[in-house]
Amino acid sequence: MKVKLFDESHEKDLETAINAFLSSTNSDIIDIKYQVAISVCGEEQIYCFSAMIIYCLKE
């Protein structure tokens, strides 16, 4: 069993990175965990979109 972690500041970038990984791997996907974190610095909001894919390589 293996994991792949993704961390992007825009949701579309996360989507692109995950889709690229899924199309390039020959694996059985066990689970995908998704999380959004928001931080406020002054009047600016900072977003962090992250995901963890748990998978097993096919033999």
C-alpha cells in the first residue's frame, strides 16, 4: 500500500494534479482524502487544497 500527497493553492490545480496522477498510474485506488484549509492574514484569505490518495500497485 502506498500514498500520494497533493497540496495546491487553487482547487483547479489540485484537480489537474490528481487527474494527471490517476491517468499515469496502474494502481488500484483504495481511498481519496480531501481537505481545505483557510487562513486569514490581514484582509487576505489564503486557501490550501490538499488530497491524499491511498493506492496499491497492480501486479
